[in-house]
Amino acid sequence: MMRNKKWLRSSVAVMLAGTIVLAGCSNNESGGSNAETGGTNGEVSTDPVTFSYFSFGTNKDVLASETTIGKILQEQTGVDWQMEFVVGDANTKSGVMIAGGDYPDVINDVGQLPKLLDAGSLIPLNDLIEEYGPNIKRVYGEHFDKFTEDDGNIYILPFSANVNEYVTEPDIGGGAFWIQRRVLKEFGYPEVKTLDQYFDLIAQYEAKYPSIDGKDTIGFITSAGATGEFFSIANVPMHLAGYPNEGNVMVDMETHEAKLYAASDYEKQWLAALNEMSRKQLLDPETFTANKDQYLAKLTSGRVLGYFNYGWQVGDATNNLKAAGDDDLRYVALPIVFDESVRDAYIDPPSFVNNRGVGITVSAEDPARIVQYWDNLLTDENQKLLQWGEEGVTYSVNEDGRFVMTEEQIANRNDNEFKRTYGWAYFDMDWPKYGANSTFEDGNAYSPLSQPEVAAVNYTEGDKALLEAYGIETFSGLFAEPQERPWYPAWSIKKEQGSPEQIFNQRVGDLQVKFYPRLVFAQASDFDSIWNEYLAEFNKLDSAGYEAFVTAKVKDRVAGNW
Amino acid sequence: MEKQTVQITQSTSGDSRLRALIKTLSKQKMLMLMSLPFLLWVIIFKYIPLWGWTIAFQKFRLARDLFDQTWIGLENFRFLFSEPQFYLVLRNTLVMSGINLVLGFGTAIVLALLLNELRRMYFKRTVQTISYLPHFISWVVAANIVQTALAPEGIVNVMLMRMSLIEQPILWLGIGEYFWGILGVTEVWKNVGWNTIIYLAAITSIDPAQYEAAEMDGASRLQRMWHITLPGMKPVIVLLLIMNLGHILESGFEAQYLLGNGMNVEYSENLDIFVLKYGMQMNNFGLATAAGMFKTVVSFMFLIAANNLAKRMGESRLY
């Protein structure tokens, strides 16, 4: 008896000790975050302070004041930033961050917003904006309802509030079919509109020139094998059918009905075309297996005749090709569709992306100071600094008051390394800002590359020859003007964590990952039976429910309820 | 009165037992003290976290108290066991685990036996070092090496084509059926040297007199290996086998995650990747915990079964 009791007592003691240790830990934590609330008194302080900024996007960590722009902003406000970026999987990182309650002062959500809101990680900004944010109100005022949550609070400031006159970007940074320039040159710059024409041109060229520098040319590739980039192949049917990038649905302009294009005839037509290319040995056999490094290596090697990608996926490769200076090996974006009668919609319509932005976390000790810093960012002067840099250093103003850049200044503006040291890599996005299609009050474009004077200097001789051959001013000249789609983009519609919609998406994704390779590499005779197998699997999922969900949200948005 | 006497006797016998216990305790004071930190470690890091199993029965949301969670009973388990994908990944997990187990044991034992027979110390050390090395490469790097080697223009295809064994380059990682084999070979390449260490240690504990006696009796080298070295290693082999069977549902994560792609997903996706996709990435920690519990239960069954088997066969065992 006694012995048993002794055991009991000692194990209780051990448990108790354990609990005390644990309680000790958690006390420390909550103590740390409790100390935050004090110390905000209306005055704009310029005492030196360093806040932390975490982004779920990728970049190199930096202390803001080590960059030119960060230093100038620090001189204005006394605020410096320890900027950190996600390493590895963002979903895992956000989970760990939330579970540990270990937040930076400011978060750039990049898709993690639903989780952060669900966990109550961000503080409401309404009162702070009212008190400290005249410029925030000027820029975001008319859009507030679009990013006010159901509880009536604003938690983030998004990046796409366009101000003043709306300008479109002269070059293609979004999705497109890209083709190597030597192919167009060889055939006298023909007009290429449909998928058949595009693949046919590649086939003809490959037949004539099967190799370059002793290596086989590759007809067509996409980066479907890179982690998390399967959409590079799965999104294509939507674009070929003449819709902009809405995620996994196409939204009708008239009825506002959202339709999935997975398992549709559009998808079948696209995969059948790839299948044919593959049987002609024009499709890269590594389409589904090459990782991102291998993929980019191929793109920069000059062996690839055509690819589909969003411009931002392959920015490093295209910059390198441009720097290498051989225009024939560079690529040009084409608005390819299924049928000549289809109006292409590759260029994003004017839109307000309401689920990407920066928010202040519950751990921030001085949220007022941060909102003041943001408000200061949103002056016309500072917005110019963040995009154009310093007058006389990184750009100049001509006698008509237009902003211009020399070739060297443009080269610097595009150079990855220079962008890091100057600070553009850290400040020209992902902070409260004007939308990319804005203009300043003096009429100059917000984004340097949207300024016609700059775009003109930026073009190489090869660019100019190409533009002239097609009789266009800028590369977007080949593409149709975007049309008004007030709900755009449908992909920014929030889906609850673990909701049927989210699980549906994962399931469809899993199916596509499984069936695409089988379909693309199938024998011609097997294609239809594999397709039917895919359809049968797909029909087990509740696609009607998903479409109804998106349609309802789209109609809400059209009615003005974001 | 009678009652009291009984009580007294009882307490005296309890006292003497207690005294005996205290005596043993004080005799083994140092041992107790030394094991205390590990006991604490086990309790804090292995038993207290079991509390987290409650998550499996909740629609768990982060950063909320236990009392603010929604309890959903066995819903997470129902989702798991009614998901066809689950059985596919379970198959993959078991097969890959089995392959790793068999190949891992086989190659390590053979290599250890061979290394033991080497007489030139210098050569032996070199072989050992070379075979250990891959163990210290992270999977990210190792997977990249494998991907590069197996690419259409990679060294494997080039060599096979030079030797005219194949005419067209083979897309190794693009053919699902090959994945298990590739993974098995990769695991062997990465871990065989490391796995031999414990066997080599077991071999050193074999009494050299046995070898001498066998040699006198005219046993050949192969016979010595078969009749002396292998039986000498047997206790270690059995023990390791029992422990590894406890990990039968851990077929690894990084290798499958990094080498997997759309074309081999039906063979490469294992339980851990499934949990990552449907659990962690969707913030569905309840499902992830449910899967974890399932793994623990299965592991326990395997462990106990293997241990009983060893017991019945009269071999050394875990407990």
C-alpha cells in the first residue's frame, strides 16, 4: 500500500513539476505580448525604432535601412524594418506561426489571410486609419467596402487600389503562349492566333532546324513539374477559351455564371493537342518531371521553341536571356486562343485583389506608429520614390514634366542585384501602395515600365524590329484590350479553411495531377478511354455545388457586396 | 482488538518492504539520478504531448482554448477511412516501408560481413568512409542528384545507351512502376554504410577463439561466416528488426516528397504526404492527428506481434 502511494505521490510531483515548467513558458509568452498595448499617444514620433516585417512570399532577408529607399524612409520616420521572408512551405510556416503565437509586427499574407483571420492574428485597422491615415483614406477610400470583413473591420491594406487615370502595362507580365523569336523571323513574322497555328509553326521550325549548338531543340514545354506550379498546364484551357485568369472557373460576361473548365471540352481539346504534340515528339518528355531549376535551365539554354507561363514565373530566365543579348533566342508573348472568332483575354481586367495585403498583428507594440509609417508611404512623393527612385539619380524629368530614364537607369531598374541594394526589390511591392495601373497627379505613370517614354528606351534593336514587323507600339499591342469584369478576379473569393470548396479544389487538383500525364503521353487510340476514366472520377465530386458557390459570390460582387 | 493487531502486522510488513525499497534505492542512487533526466525527457516530450490526441476529435482551430473548440466525435476518422486515396497511400507506405526494410537489412548485413573479411585495414576504412558519406547529405541535395542522374540526358541513360542496352532514353521518374525500385536503391545508396556500423560492432564482440577453433576444424571462410559470424550477429539483427517493424508506417517523407511528381504520384504518395496535403496545408489538424493516431496503433500492433514472435522463437527481444 505505502509503496503504491509513494509512487503515486512522486509521479504527481513529477507531473506538477512538468506543469510548472510548461506554465512558466506560457506565462513568459503572454507576458511578452501583454506589454504591447501601452504607449500610443497621438503624436508622430521619430524616435528610432525597428519593427519586424514577415512576408509569405520569397525574397532575401534584409534590414530595410541597408537599402537606399529604406534609409530615406527611415530618415523621414525613424522607423526601420527587419524584413524576413518565408523559407520552405508557406502553409506549414503559417501554421507554426499561429500555433506558437509568435508573430512579427507586420505580415504580408500572400494567400495565408483566411488562416490569419481565423486565428485572430491581425488587429482591426479602422480606428487607426481614421486617426492617422489621411493618405490611406485618399488612396483606399472608395475601395474600403471591398476588403472590409463580415465583422465590419478592415484587417489588411491590399496592393491594388488604382488612383487617377488608368494605364495598361505595355508588356506582358501575365500568362501567354511564348514563342522564340527566331521562329517568327524564319517564317516572316506571320500572324499566329490559334493553338493549331502556334503548334504548327513550331512543328515546321523543328523539322527545319532539329538542333541548336549540337543539342536537340524542344518544341513546347510548361513548368508543370515544378513544385506548386501545376497550374502552368491546368490553367491553359481557360485562356484558350478566351477568359482571363480567374483561377479554376470561367465566368460568363452576361449571366455571371461560373463554370469549371476541368473535365470540360476545352480541357479535352487542350490535352488532345498536347497529346498530338507529344506523339510528334515535339513536347518535352520531362514536362511533368523537371523541377523548377531544370526547367529554367532549359528556358535559358535557347533550345525551347515555345512555352506557356505567367511572366512572373520565369522572370529570372527572361531577364537572363535579355542580358545575354541574343535577340533570336528571346521570346515574345502571343495571345493564342482555340478559334479565330474568340476574343483573347490574357491581359487582366481592371481589378481589385482584396485578399492580398499587409496587416498588423496582435504582437505589434505600436500599431499607430506603423499606420503612420504607411500613411507616409502613400504620399505622391514617396510613391514616386518607391517606383522611380530619386530624381536625378535613378530617373530625370524632361522639359515637359515627363519622367524619363536613360538606358543605364532602366538596366538598373531591371537588374535583380541593383534592385536589392537600392530597395526596389523590397519596397516597390508588398507595402500599402497605389495599384500598378495608376498614374500620378502630374500625369506620369506610376509604374516606370508603363511610361511610354521609358518603354521606348527599354526596347532593344531586336524588340524594335519585331514591333515594327507587327505594326505595334508595345508588346501588349498584339493582345485584346481587357473588358470590364466587375467581379474580377474570381480566384480571390475566400474559401473557408477545411470547407467543402477547399477540399473539392484539392481533389480536382489531385485528379489532374494523376490524369494529365496519362492523357498527354497516351497512344492516340487510348486517349478517349483514359479521358472517360477521368470524367468518371471527376463526376464523383460535387462540381455543381462548387460552381453554385462561386456563382453566388460573383453575383454578390457584381451587386457591390464584396 | 484483533483488528488492530492485524493492522499493525500489515503495516510492519509494509514498513519492511519500504525499508528494503529505500535500501535498494540508496544503493542505486547514482543510477537513479542518472536515469532521472531521461525519465523527465520521456514524460515531457512523449507523454504530455499525448494530450494533443484530443485534437483528433475536434474541428480544431489554431490559437483557441480547448473549450472554444467544436467537438465532432469520430468525424475525422470517418473522413480518413472513407477516402479511397487513403487506401492507396497506405498501400504505397507499406510497400515502400517493406522494400526499405528488406533491402536495408539485406545490404547492410552483407556489406558488414564483407567488410569484416577484409584484411587490409586501409582499404576497409576507405570503403567504409565512402559508403557512410551519402548518409550525411540532406535529402534535398540527394534528391537533386538522383533527379539529375535519372534525367533523359543524365548519366544513367547515357551509360545505358552507350552500352546499347536501351535505344531511347528512359524517363525513370516518369514511370510510376519504377518508383519503388528507384526509391529502394536510393535509400540503400544513402544509408547502407551507416546501417553497417551496428553490425560491425556486433561482430567485434564475437569471441575470436571460435574462429580459431573453426579454422582448426578446417572450416572454409564461407563456412566461418555462415556458422560463426552470422549467428553472432543474430541477436542484434532480431532486435533491430523488432524496432524497425514498429516504424512500418514510417516510409520516410522527404524522399517521396522530393522525387514524387504527377507521373508517379500513384506510387510515390505515402501517408505522410497525404496528411500534409489534406491535413496540414488545409489547416485541418484534426485529420492530421487522427492519421497520426492510426499510425501509432498500427505500429504498436506490429511491435507487439514481432516481439511475441521473437519470444516464441527463443530469440532476444525488446521486453
